[in-house]
Amino acid sequence: MYLASADRYEAMPYKRCGKSGLLLPRISLGLWQNFGGCVPFETSREMVFTAFDAGITHFDLANNYGPPAGSAEETFGKLLKQDLSAYRDEMVISTKAGFTMWPGPYGDWGSKKYLLSSLDQSLRRMGLEYVDIFYHHRPDPDTPIEESMEALATALRQGKCLYVGLSNYDAKQTKQALGILKQLGVHCLIHQPRYSMFDRWPEDGLFDVLKKEGVGAIAYSPLAQGILTDKYFHGIPESSRAGKNKDSFVAKRVTPEKVEKAKKLNKIAQARGQSLAQMALAWVLEKEPMTSVIIGASRVSQIRENLDTLKNLTFSAEELAQIDKILGD
Ligand SMILES: NC(=O)c1ccc[n+]([C@@H]2O[C@H](COP(=O)([O-])OP(=O)(O)OC[C@H]3O[C@@H](n4cnc5c(N)ncnc54)[C@H](OP(=O)(O)O)[C@@H]3O)[C@@H](O)[C@H]2O)c1
């Protein structure tokens, strides 16, 4: 039987999520890959325990996480039932809907029909009465944004989530969505954009909207799915995410140019006494309005290494300029 570490709240800093009452750990754990039906249950279990024992209270899921889709929520539900039920009130559990989930016209995108039935399915898979945060996973160009926001507000009113969030909405779409939610009497807690040294699009307007509106931010793929580590310095290991799926987004992004930049960044990290992964996470966390960063991991050692990021979160102006120069070259 799992007993959480007694000192789990000692090392982790918590930050208020925008203008809300909710504190999030600076590092959160994502269950997109490596927690589904293809991974031994014991491996997922050990990673979740390592995280929770270190003060990671926030676990990020979505309906389609696995593979196969839905299986990460099933794994997490099993863990909640057999090991973590006593800790439910110490956890912030999020899920999302917006990507393809089931066949036919009601299993994708942003209709009220899809979002609310997907949330019901997520709750069933996890054995929960409510999730803490329910996100619309991506904007839907064909559904009126009012309908997608109405679905989030309905989930909130039904008590099936405590807070709502947006993911992958650009600055303009976010502004519009926040305005509609406000009219419905709902404050959007958080926005989840992809953000890393290699992908800085939120700096182009989104962060300004979030700061102005008091909405928190939580970055996903902060290591560019592993490219901002030393793992691709000598080719693509078979056991890596890019090695396991040669057609994946990350496999296409492991280019000689990116690896060269990562090697240069690694020199700055070493001078700071950090690994490249740690410096890349610290760099994300240093940005306003970043509340937390969601790490992915395929093994316990990565979670431990990434947690050590918290030992050095500050950058000198010179370091930041050197990093910008490498990224801009
Ligand atoms: N909202 C959205 O649309 C969306 C989209 C994607 C992800 N997310 C969320 O964000 C979370 C994180 O995304 P991500 O998995 O792409 O994040 P990431 O941190 O950029 O990449 C995680 C991968 O990097 C490698 N890694 C991590 N730490 C390492 C270390 N210390 N040393 C060497 N390699 C390391 C591992 O790859 P290997 O497998 O190669 O070991 C790991 O699976 C997801 O789980 C999910 O919750 C949200």
C-alpha cells in the first residue's frame, strides 16, 4: 500500500494561478505518453508516486492520452482507486477534450455535445465525480466559440469541474473566449500553450492577454518533447520518443540544426551547474505569467532530474542574452 512521503511539501514551491485562489506546483506532471495501455502499469505507478512524493500535486490528462486514447485516464483512475484515494483533496487533476476521440460527428472538436459527453467519459474512466480543471483542448474553426464556452460554463455549473481552461487558443481567440466566459459569469483559470526555447509563439501577444486578464499559464512540451536535452546529441536512440515513432512530430523536428543549437545551449547550462533539461525548464518558468510547467517523462530518473531544476531558477541578463543569441542564429 502506498503511503505518501511525509515531507512532500517541503521542497516544491507553489504559485498562484493568475488571479485565482488556486496554487499550482511550479512543476506539474503530464500523462500524455508513457502512462497508457502500452506501458507497464508498475512503471506509470512509480512515476506518479515519485512526482507526488516530491510535491507535484497537479496531474495533467486529456481524453485522448495513451496510447490507446483513453488509457492514460484509465491508468490514473486505477491508481486513484487503489493507492491515491486518501489524497484526492491534495491533488489537482485536469482533463481536456477537443481532439479526435471517437468515430462519427460527435467525437471531435468543440460542440457542446462532444465536450460534455467527453467529460462524462473522462470522469467514468478516472472514477471521479469532478475534475479540478476542464480544458477545451483546441479552438474549433467551425463551431461558434460561444457554444464551446457555454459547454465549459455548463460543466462548471454541473459541478463536473471546479475551474475551466483553454489550450492552443492564439491571442485573438483567447481574448474572445475570455470575454464570452466573463459574460457567462465564468473566470478562465488557465491557458495551456506549447512553449519552450524552440517554440516561443505565446510571446507574440498571448502572454500579454493572459497577464492583463489575470489568467495563469502552464507550458506544455517545455523540452520540445526531449530535443532540449542531451539525448539526441549522438543520433536518435531507439528507446527515445523520436526513435520509437519515426513519423512523429518530434522525429521530424530532430534536425542537425536543432541538435547543434541544443549543444550550444548545453554549454550555458553546464556553466550554470545544470543539465540542459533543467535550464530549459527554468527558462520557461522564469517567464511571466508562467504558473507551472508540465513535464513529460518516460522514467523516474527524468522526473528526479527535472525536479532539481527548482534549485536554480534565476538567470543573469547576460545568460538570457546568450540564450537569445543562440536561439536567434
Ligand atoms: N494541451 C496540449 O495540446 C498538449 C500537447 C502535448 C502535451 N501536453 C501536456 O504536456 C505534457 C508534457 O508534454 P511533453 O511530454 O511533450 O513534454 P516535454 O517535457 O517537452 O517532453 C517529455 C519527453 O522528454 C524526454 N525527457 C524528459 N525529461 C528528460 C530528461 N531529464 N532527460 C532526457 N530526456 C527527458 C522524455 O522523452 P523520451 O520518451 O524520449 O525519454 C519525455 O517523454 C504532456 O504529458 C501533456 O500533459 C499538452
